[in-house]
Amino acid sequence: MGKLLRVAAIPGDGIGKEVMPEGLRVVQAAATRFDIDLSVEHIEWASCDYYAATGSMMPSNWKSQLQSMDAIYFGAVGWPATVPDHISLWGSLLKFRREFDQYINLRPVRLFEGVPCPLSNRKPGDINYFVVRENTEGEYTNLGGVMYPGTDREIVIQESVYSRYGADRVLKYAFELAAGRERKHLTVATKSNGIAISMPWWDSRADAVGDNYPTVAVDKQHIDILSARFVLQPGRFDVVVASNLFGDILSDLGPATTGTIGLAPSANLNPERNFPSLFEPVHGSAPDIYGKGIANPIAMIWSGALMLDFLGHRQAHDAILRAIEAVLRDGPHTPDLGGKASTEQIGRAIEQLV
Ligand code: ATP
Ligand code: MG
């Protein structure tokens, strides 16, 4: 056994509470198989139930409770019927992202055999890439304001902010990721033909950081044509890096081309490991199917595989991915994939194969 890994498991709301046990079931099976010393701390807060009981989403000492963890394994947050999304989201997930400096949002995009693809004529190996989104700066700032509000002369300004520190670190992460992959190809999303100050600068930072990665082939693409190619030529992509807004859009578009939202995983990373990173499915709490036991747990399980990979256990990650592949190919399937299986049946089927 190696070093003890401590994971905080936060199911959150809605189907987060249904997919979490299946995620943990598979993560723990992989830990046993690969001799990983794993301790899981179950946390009930960061949920709308906790908010209903206490009036806040998290206890005031949440940071000290989580700070020493190696990772946060997160289900879903939000229950709009009782708590507005801006309270639930800003009171939990977005606090983690900011306070734990999770400046990388990573989303693998992969088409699996057995999953209907919304694009025609696509085979499984055709779509297999990562979207790396800058998660802390860029277009998402509160800088700006409204002049002459309510009049015909109304003017709105919203600034984008990039720092060399912020751009270089996400570009470096993306180059590292690409350098470690077979194809060693990095697409840099830009719009330097239209956004005339920040985007040419972003391109120049990509050149500067890329000087350290001579083995990686770089392709700068304007965001408009890049988006079209996600649909028309997804086989072009290996690793894609983008600013906060462009990355936000691409990281929804990519997974949408590979079938159900019930499969898409994500990671919010602090690669230096100064703080815990967070692993969660892309989907939300899905109030419309909560309580039926039919949510697809694969996005949660795959997020768990990403967590083990990040924590240094690539083999455990690969074993989980092979088990997911087999279950998607041969069944059973949940209703979002046209089957009749329950959340738990899928979790158990994957556990058996890990
Ligand atoms: P968000 O929480 O991202 O703001 P939302 O709450 O509207 O958005 P989701 O909770 O992801 O979005 O649900 C969107 C749709 O996808 C719903 O119809 C939901 O039932 C379905 N869905 C989401 N996750 C799953 C899953 N794991 N398995 C099956 N269906 C799912
Ligand atoms: Mg939601």
C-alpha cells in the first residue's frame, strides 16, 4: 500500500444522492484491486437539505474540513424548487473552485460503442479528446457597469481580464496533457481576428509556453470554425485549450456530440495540489427523474476514475474505463440509453468488471 488517500464524498442534491453510492462502489472496488489505501469521508453539507435545516449551504469551517483532503468527489448541487440556483451554486461549488484555486476545468469527450451518436457516420474511435477550460479569469469578471441606465443612451461595459500567470498556467497544463498523449496535438481556441487585444495576446502566450514543448503540434483555430469542426470533423481533436467563456461553450458542445449527459465527467483541478481538486459529473441534480432510481451513474463513475488518475493511479483509471466500455457495449443500460436497468444495477455491473 502507498500513501493514504483521503477523499471527501459530497453527494449534494437530487440524483447526486443516487449516483454517489455507485461511484463510490466502483472507486472502492478499484482501490481494493489495485491496493490503493483509500479513506472516504461522507459529507452531508453543500446540499439544499442542509440549507433548509441551517440557512446556509455549508458550515463556516468548511474550508478547514476540506483543505487536508486529497480530493473532493462531488455529486450535484441545486434544488431550484426550494433554493435559488445562485444561492446553492455560489454557496458551494463556486466557492470550492475559487478558494481552492481549481483553475483547470477538464472534460474528456469520447464516443463509446453502444451509445447512439447524434452525429451521423461516427464510429467510436472517431471522437476522443479533452477540453481544457481556463476556470478563473478571462471573460467572467464582475468588472464593468451600466451608464445612463434606463435611458436611450444606455451603455453597458463588461471587461475581460487575462493575466500572464493565469494564461500560462492553463496553457502549460494543456501542453503537458498533450505531450503525454499518443497524438501530441493541441488545438488552441482563439478569436484573434475579431477580439483584437486579448486574443492575439493569448496566441502569443501559447507560442511562448509552447516553446517548451517541441514534440507537441499546435493548431490555433478561431472559436467559430473550431465549434463547427467539433460537429463536422471531431477526429481532428486531441487536446483543446480555451479561455473561460470559449471553454465553457466547448465543454458543453463536445459531450453533447457523444450521446447522453448521463455519461459526461469533469474535473476541476489545482494541478500543483496546493488544494484539493474536485471531480463531478457534468449533469445537475435532475429533479425530473430524482427518486426513481433510473439516473445513469456512469458520469459519476467516470469522474471517480479521473480522480484516481489525478491521484496517481492510472491503472485503476484504465480498469474502470474498460469496465464502462464493456457495460456500454453489452449492457445493461439505464433508460436514457434505451434500457430498463436501475442506477444500482449499472453500478454493480461495472463493479464486477473492474
Ligand atoms: P444544471 O444543473 O446544469 O443547471 P439542469 O438541472 O437543468 O441544469 P440536469 O440536472 O443535468 O440539468 O438535467 C438535464 C436533463 O438531463 C434532465 O432531463 C435530466 O433528467 C437528464 N439527466 C441529467 N443527468 C442524468 C443522468 N445521470 N441520467 C439520466 N438522465 C440525466
Ligand atoms: Mg440543476
